[in-house]
Amino acid sequence: MPDHKTSSRRPLWPALAALMAVVVAVAATALWWTARDTDADAPRTTETGQRASTTERESGWKPTENERTQAAVLADALPLEDLAGQLIVARSFDNESSLALVRDKHFAGVMVTGQQILDVTTDDPLVDVKAFNQQLQDAGGDRGFPVMVPIDQEGGLVARLTDPLTTFPTFMSAGAAIAGHGDDGAAAVTAAAQASGAELRDAGYNTVFAPDGDITIGAADPIIGSRSAGDDPGIVAKAVVAAIDGYSRAGLISAVKHFPGHNVSTDSHKGLPVLDSDRERLRDHDLVPFEAAIAASAPGIMTGHLNVPAIDDGVPASMSRKVITTGLRENLGFDGLVISDSLGMGAVMQRYPGGDSTVEAIKAGSDLALMPADNEQAYDAVLAALKSGEIPERQARDSAARTIAYLLHAQASAELPGEPGSHAKESEALTAKAATIVAHPCPVPRITAVTPSGSSDAVAAFRVAAQEAGLPIGPGTSVALLGPGVPAASAAVVVSTDTPYGLARSTAPTKIALYGRDVPAMRALVKILMGDARALGRLPVDVGLPAPTRC
């Protein structure tokens, strides 16, 4: 059997080389949807699909042939009652019902979110989390492969687990680091993703729904914001590839989201956004990060609830066979896991009642239907569709085999040290590469004491970092930290801790974009203020301010 275990010292250049190859080839050969967008029984492969699938076969973190063969055998042996469950990742309402779905109906996994994952009362907050994740695996019984235990853990505001795990800055920090430092910035992104992945895996997770491959539309972005690496497709693509590499080194299944790009002005949690790109813009803009991800052997891609009129008007991309099977599978050549976004979101619930959304997502080509609003209704609908042939049994078994193969591969991959909270250096290093001077006076004043104000969480973290570094807090340079409830400020130094757009509305001689508000991020900021480090990241988005002049 080939050795598929991932070394923590594997160099970054193979992934970056794959990225450069696909970016160069996009304009000439990316034919997704430009020629073929109708369904037919016979499979079709475009030049783009051939290129991407060849790259995937030749490099990257992916199941071995033995694992794929074993997965196919296991999938083909599933009775229809178990096969139906294997196509669904359940929404968790409580622990007992979640365990029952895995044990009795063979659900592929369970997604625990919100207060349930945070509502822990033990001295060690991870005790309950680890215990339940192990109970999920135990509930899988003798199925012969792991239960999928996924988590949304992108960094910044989208982090379902915080203390005692290491916290990381927003993914926009990845764009700033790469824009300012090139390959060194990408290496910091990879190291941070690897560190996060190692701690998540130690906590019992085997899948992370990250990184975000969306290209933010800017200050009007209603939901993606700092979850995106920036507004430039090339920068976002490099950030996505670097993050995938890190998660893969940690042996974690990652899923890039939200295909074909949540680059819209409507929040899909509330309604169905319209991605109004024409085919040329889809090819040259929206799809660039996803093509890069495919070339870098991304394990998974999550589809978004988006109306793409240029391809399949009125049908959410997550329910569209033209988008998933014709576009993503056949034309782009993606052979990893296709996972729908949550099926309990407003964009689909009103259009597809009951279990209909789950059936439609699977029919369109999804391997896994994520978090239906009603797990039992979804299961019953999928089982009925399998029995009637509405969902082709062969397609369903192929989907199950793909999922099983990646779960086996993650299980067999080498585990890296994942002690909770042990990767603050990697988190701080990413912020240090990302931190961006947006404005400054000449000469730059020496700061010997500070008076922090602004967003409460950021101020608390700043106080910790300042005390550690010996920077006095009291009468001194005023430092305003933007964040929730503090969109703009006036001070000697104004620092954005999420998106940097508030800096344009702020008044200060010195403006810094930080992209994070936790203690590791504030440690990087304190070093900059004290003159012990330079902020050489570059803004990955346009904030409407001129570049600062050199002193």
C-alpha cells in the first residue's frame, strides 16, 4: 500500500505550483458552462476537466487506491435503508436523537453548531465535546469506517470552538499576508490551518467546513465579509490553496465554500441571492479560487444556495444538476466530496418543503446533504426516492463510496500534536504577516504607554498582550479598537479587528488593519506599536483610502 501519511514538513511549493498552473490555464481552457450546460446520460469531459482530474491523480492529499476499493465494497454492501442515511449529515437538536440517527439510520455524520457546542459546564470545556464526538463514533458501530464529525471553524467570527483551543484571525488575514509577503505569507496561512486542524482533530473532529473560496464584494457584503481572503480572485485562490494544504497536513477533510461563489449582496440564510455574473465573469472571476482548489486536490467543495441565471435560472446552485454534475464534476473534473450548504437556510426552506431539499440536492449530484431542517423527513424522503429510482441507486452508492474513502483516509493519516491552545505562535505569526499600515504620520511617533478603547473583547485581549509585553496601560497614546458595536472611531491610533472598511470612516493619524481580535492578534499589534515589528501586509480589499507614504 502506498504511504499516504502526511508529513508536517511537506514543502508548500507543490500546491502553489498546481495553483499557478491552473491560473495560467484558466483563460484559455476553462470552459465550464460555456459550451455544455445541458444534461445527458453519457458522461462528458472537457479539456478543463481532463486537466484538473489529471492533476488530482498525480498529487495531493487523497484516498489511496486501496482505500477507494475498500470504500466501494462497503458502499455497495449497504442496504437501501442504510444508504439513505449515509447521504445525510444530520442537524443536531440534542445528543440522544443525534446518536440514534447514526446508530439506527446510518446517517453519515452529525453537525453540532451554535449554543449546543458551546454550552459546556465542566472545568475542561473540551471534555463534553470530546466525549460526544467519541459517542458518535461508537454509535457508528461496526460499519467499518468512521462517522463524519464536521465543524465550522474558519477563524475570526466563525469559530464554533474557542477557548481552550487556539483562536485564529479571520481568513481575510490570509489575503493580506499573501498580498504583502507572497510565498512567505502563504506559508503562514498553511501553518495556521495545519495548527487549527491538529487541535480540531485532537478534539475528535475529522472534517472542517473551510476555507472560504468566496470573493468578497466589499463593504456591502452582507454575510461573507472577513470570511473571504479578499476581492482579488488570484489572492483568494492562493489563500485557499495554502489553507487546504494545512488542513490536509493535519489529516482533516476540508471543504471549500460556497461554490460557485457567494459573491452577492443578499444573505442566503434569509433569501436566495442572485449571482448575476455572465459566463465570462464566472470563468475569469468567481470560479478562479475553486479551480485552484481542484488543482490542489481539495477533498471537498460545499455548494452555495445561489441563483445563477446564466446557467440555471431560478434553481439554487445547491439543487442544480447543471451546476454540480455538468459543471463541477464533468467540466471542472472535480472528483472529491460535494457537500450542500445547510438545508435549513431560508434560501431553500420555502422553495423545497419537507424532505424535498435533501432529495433535490442529492439528485443534483451532492454526495452529502447537510443539516436538513427535519432529519426524519429528510431520511424518509431520500429512502423513498431511492426505492422509486428518483435518486439513481448507482449514483447514491458512488457518493457513499467517495465519502467513505475520505473518512478512511483521514483516519489513516498521521496525527500531529494537537494539545488545545498549543499553537498561539502560529496564530500570532499569521496576524503578524497580515497586519497592514493603512495610514501613519511622519515621523512615526514612539509609543511608551497606551489608553485602549473600543470593542470590549478586543480591548480585553489587548490588555493581556500589553501586560505581557510590558507596555504600560494608562495615560498615553489613545488606541481605538474597531469591532462589534464600534464601526469607527477617533484616536491617535485606530485599529480594525475584522474587515478594514471602518478605517475609512475613522479619524486618526495612524490606522492599522489587523484582521483579528484575540490575544495572539493583539500580541502582534503590541509589537508593532512598540516598534519591535513592522506591519508589511497589504490590504486585500479596497477601503477607499490612498496608500500611505513612506517617511
